[in-house]
Amino acid sequence: MEQRRIEEIAELQIKNKEWQRFMEHISDNAVKNGTISHLTMELTALCTLQCKMCYVRLDKKQADQIGTMRTAKEWIDMARQFRDAGGLTVLLTGGEAMMRPDFLEIYEAVSKMGLFVTVFTNGTTITDEVIEMFKKRPPVLIGLTLYGASEETYEKVAGVRSFQKALNGLDRLLSLPKINIDVRFTACTLNYKDYKPLQNLMSERGIVLSYDIGNMASVRGATSKARKLRLSKEQEMEIKSHLEKVSAPILDAIHKKDSESAEIISEAEKENVKEDPLETRRLHCRAAAFGVYIAFDGRMYPCDTFSEPYFTEPFKEGFVAAYKRLQGIAKEILVPESCAKCIHIMECGPCAARLIAEKEACKREGVSCGFEERR
Amino acid sequence: MKIKEDMMLRNINGEWMVIPMGERLMEFTGMLRLNESGAFMWNYLQEGTTKENLVEALLLEYEVDEQTATKAVDEFVEMLKTENILEQ
């Protein structure tokens, strides 16, 4: 990657760090005051891709059996209630949120409310109208996930040859003058070998990939093969070390430009490491402590990883009442006892939601989580 | 004088914050926070007002003398101009 671009990314990351510090201040205050700062709205569970490891996507038939999609008017009203409760950041996601024909209506209304909006996409839905809207009202961040570096890989992973479409979507977004994009690679056994060619394509665009190798067990009625497609530890390390090598010059540039920021990055990373996940079986994270997730059918969960019975109904109860009730529910959530005793807990946890999802998948699929075999 | 339309004052957990919207969002260089009197003046400026009216409003709302109120208005307006938040 060109030195000039490395310097630009370093500047951007320092700026993003300032933004992150501000957001941490906001979420700390929300936790302290028992209020809220973040809302994720899953506008649809349907998607333009059918990724085999996706833990939330539903097909139309599955979604119809689970519940009814909320209208644009309902989502806009929900965002307004959240704003009035003191909320500040909103993530619009899916499925593929932008495949809704009324996505821009929701986006524009929400971004006019004095809320900071992030949008997650797979890049296949970037139309002229989306570009025009983002020019006028840029989201604070776009998270764009890629699933491989060729049509063949996309076909294997997502069931459709949408690689070029997704890449074109990314390029169109990158052509916007003021845009902050995090490009992510979600890896599984079907696509992990693409990490190098994909990073090469990103390097041409001055981007270092983020990556996700979690492959969560599916939740809320989704039926992915995530658990069967998990990478081995060696495969995970292969991706991690390559991307770390690519990002090393950027980290060096950050250190040179702003030693304070670099120190803060490492402190923040340290803070996220739980020393003893077995210390308690209750939620360690801040799910329902400063933010919540509302699924496509209107149910409010502590985060995207929870399923029944950990939900409330904001479209019936009102946002604030549903949030307060959910906080009560979240306090009673426990890591499954057998997971709490498991020596592999750090591999799938220590997140309580993930462990509960994993346990449910074990029951549903009649097979163990497989972490023991993976070692 | 009037506050530009792409900025919104919000109370987030007891803190008054100026939220940039639209294209202004990408110029973020740190969040602007206001105290109570700043928020008070902001609300007047949002509707459009003059320095004289702002001083008068401060004198009615707070127990301060004219010199203190004038200084507060001058400093506040100057800060908003520096941040490119005011339209004349």
C-alpha cells in the first residue's frame, strides 16, 4: 500500500479513536444513569445473499412464520421514542436492510432526528438513490461485509454469484467524498482461502480488511450451517497473522503521529479482556445496559445474539417500558451451567448470549458444539 | 443571527450536546457541549435573534448584571462563529 494512503488511514483511525472515546463517554453515562444510548434496528431478516454461515438470515417463509415485518412508519416512530429517551446512535441492519424498498425513507427520517446512524450492508444494494442520499446525509459509518474474492466463492458461500455486484457497491460508496467505511471479511471453511486475494483487492483501494471468524450458532429461527463451517484454530491464525502484517505499517504510522492515541487503543483492548469468565454466570457485557436490538418482527432483545424467551415488545409496550422490562430480564440471564464448567469456554464465549445460542443449537441439532474436537 | 439548520442541540443524559447532521457529520472534530446558559442562548438563536435580545433574555432569566450578560453573549456568539454554526 502506498505510504500516502497509510498516512491517511492512520489519520482516520486517530479520528475514529476520538469518536470512540466520545461514544464510550456517552455509553458510560447511560450505564451510570440506567438510560440508553444505542439501538440496533433489524429492518428485515431477509437478504440478497444466502450465506451458509449467517446466524440471523431467514427466508421469506421462515420470516412469515415468525412474525410480521414492521412498517417504515413504525420504525421511524420507534427511533423517535428512542431519541426522546436520550438515545444517540442507531444501527440499521438486517438481513440486508437496504433491500427494503422503503429503506431510504426510514434512513432519512432517522438521520434527521439528531441521531448518529450506522448502516450495515453486503454491498449488493447500492443504487443511485442510495448514493445520492449518502452524499446528502452520510451515515457516521458503513459496515460492508464481503464473503470472498471471486464469483465462485460467492456461489459456494452465498448461493449467488454476487461478488462483482458487491465490489461495485463498495467502489460506488468509496467514490463518495465523505464516507467512513469498515470493510469486513466473514470467514468460514468455504471461503477462508480468499483472505489474501481479497486483501490484495482492498489494498488497491487503500483498505485493510476487518475480519470476523466467529461463526455464531444461528438464533431466532435462522438455520445456518455456521457450526459446521467453523475454521480450525490454525486457519483462524493464518488470516489473523496475514491481516496483522498488512496493518502493521498503519499501526506504526499511528504511533508516530499520535502516541497517545496508540496507547489508548491498547488500553481499550486490554479493558475488553475478561480475566476470569467463570467469576459469575451473569452477563459480563453491556447488553441491555446501554443498548438494545429490535428484531425485524418488533421484538426487543438485549443484543443480536439472543433468542426467545429473552425479549420484550416495544411496539406494544412503548420503547421505554420495553427497555426497562428487558433490563430486568437481562439481570436474570445466566451462562448455561455446563458451559460455565467447560474448559473450552473461552473458545465460544465468554459471552453469555453466544453460549446460550450454542447450547440451544446443541439441543436442536443433536450434536455437541465441537470445540473439544477442534483442539 | 441564527443557528444553521444542520446542527441540533440535544440533552443526552443531562449533558447538552450539539449534534452535527447531514454533511456536517463528517467534519466531526470533537463534540461541542454546552452548559445551561449556553443551551438557553442556543434556543433563542435557533429561532433567530440579535445580540441585544440575547442580553435582554439573559438578564431576565439569570441574576447577572448587564456587563456580565454582554460578555457571555459575545463569547458564546464568537465561539459559534468559530465553529461555523451561525448564519448571520
